[in-house]
Amino acid sequence: MGDPLKILYIHRSTGATYGGALVDLVRVLERLDRTAFEPMVLLSLGDVHAERFRKIGLCPIHVPLPAFRKAKSLLWLPFAVSRLAKVLVRERVDLVHVNDADDAGIATWACRRTGIPCVVHVRSEMEPEKFAKLRVHRADGVLAVSEAVRSAAIAGGVEEDRMRISSSGCDVPAIERASTAFSARARLGIPPDALVIGSVANIAPTKGYRDFIEAFCQVARQMSVYGIIVGADDHGMRKDLIAQAAQAGYEDRLRFVGFQENVFPFIAAMDLFVLASLHEGFGIVLLEAMALERSVIATDVQGPREIILPGETGVLVPPAAAETLGKAILSLLGNGPLRKAMGQAGRRRVVERFSLDAQVREWESTYRFLVNGVR
């Protein structure tokens, strides 16, 4: 057996909080076959998350890369490309894996200069023209998190034979262990026998939280229910959402817990998980809720429609339709046996279709093919 292939992962850190892209990358790197692959991490926008990589035995480097599409960055692009190319040569990198499409332009430019293959991971829904602007089509391989993202990439000029679907996977036993770290209900002052609905997503306009709050109030008018919202308030929406609930008189039933390193005890505290996104490239949090046998309701958009089997593992409702969402919540909260059956079916689907091991094998297969031509 020859030396391990050296893979450089480029990750764009955007602040103290984070989403699925970072979590997904760390999970895969923990499982990567270190006898065949030698991972290295480059943080392209701040090193705030360096400790997460150190915990799994990696020492990330920080190489600032400007935003590719911003006019003020144009003068710096050639310097950034040269800087990255020098890193690739110095570190004898065999392949570059861009963890988010925002760094695709500079990475593919540097890789073409050095003759090193490049994989770009597209994790969110984008308009087809944005793929061209980010130069995603210049990558040797493109990993799409869902079929919807794959279709958009092809429409945006990415050659079909360069595309692979790599859905995020779950380590179900690890999620189950993490969910028992503490009792979220006790911590939040929610009675053990209360009905609870909730959501986990950074509080942003695209996550549909206004619809969630409206639906929650609609449900609260007809039955006693509590709500849990887990996610960073980087857009300053929390105050308005609390005011929205207060106008209906139910703000005392809502618990905003902010960003949490371990979200699983909060999901375990829910009877029903809701994701009201207006757009969602995938939605790994749905898999995590299903892994904990929670019935789920999500909007019928991109990723969720590829995860949920309607009527079997959960319910899909139209986006931006708060009244319909409220009716779906009422229906499931009023039917305990159906919630239980959906939760059990959801866990089976995660185990059979969305395992972390399958995701790791997909990445490793992609690397071998692009470097050695071996599938």
C-alpha cells in the first residue's frame, strides 16, 4: 500500500456559531480511513472553530481567502490564488475538498494552476446562475447534498458526469447517547407530561420562524402546548418573534434557548419536530430528529421532500402556509399512536438510507476516482 492521499479541506468559518456544513465535515473526518487518506484543514475566514478540529487530532491552518464575487475583493484575488497554490505545493496536497461553494472560485483557480484535482461541496440550494458566478463548473468533481441541488448545478453549467449526490449522514448511536446528556424539559421548566413542539435552526428569514410562531399560536388556542426554538439569533429576529407570540398571549409557552453545542437533549424533549423553512438544500436536522424517533413536519421544499416519506415518516406542508402547518401540528399532536409509528419508521429510514458510514464511503470513493481513476 502506498502513502495515504493528502486531502486539503477548505472550510469558511463565519462566526462563533455554525450550521450543518461544519458539523457534517467534522463527523466525516472522524470516520475517514486514516490509513488511506491524510486530512488537512484550511480555515479561509477566521479560525474560531479550530478547536473542533483539534479535538479530532487535526491542526488546521488559517489562510484568509477573500469572497470571490465581491467587487472589493477583485484586486486581492490573484494574490489569494497564489497564496493558496503555494500551500498546495508546499504541503504536497493530492486533492482539495471545498466544504462550501463560496470558496470554489479561488480553490479551483489554484488547483488548475497546480494540476491538483478539486472537489466542491454544494450544501445549499442556489439559483443556477450562481453556480457560474462561483465557478463551481471548474471543479473536477461536485458533491451535491440533494437531488434538488444536483439539478440546479446542472442547470447552472456543471457537467452531469462530474456530479455526485452525497447526502449528509447520521451516526444514530452517537445521537442517542448525546440526547441523554441532560433533561431539557427540567432545564426549561416544562412539565414532564406536557406536549412540546420545536425546531432547531439558526433564526433567519429563510427558516420560516414567523410561520412557526403563527402556527404555534394557532395550536395553543386549542390545546396546552409548549414550544422550543434552538438556534443562534444572528439576524436579530428573536425580539420580533417573541412580540408576535405575545400579541396572541402565548409568549410564556415558548422557550428560546439560543445556539447550543449539543442540540439533541432539546430534540429529545419534543413530541413533534417542525422545520418551516422557505428553502432548504437538505435539512440534516430532520434526520437527527428522526434518529431520535420524533415524528416530523417540514415544508415541501428541496431537501425535506427527499428525506420525508409523507404519511409514513412525517408530514410535508406547503412553505409559507402557517394555517396549514398549524392544522398538521394539531392533527399529529392529537394522535399519539401515529406520532409513535412515524417516529419508529423515521428512525428505520435514517439507519437504512442516511448512515454516516455510507456518506464516508462516498467521499472516499470520489477521492480515489479523481486522483487515481479508481472507483
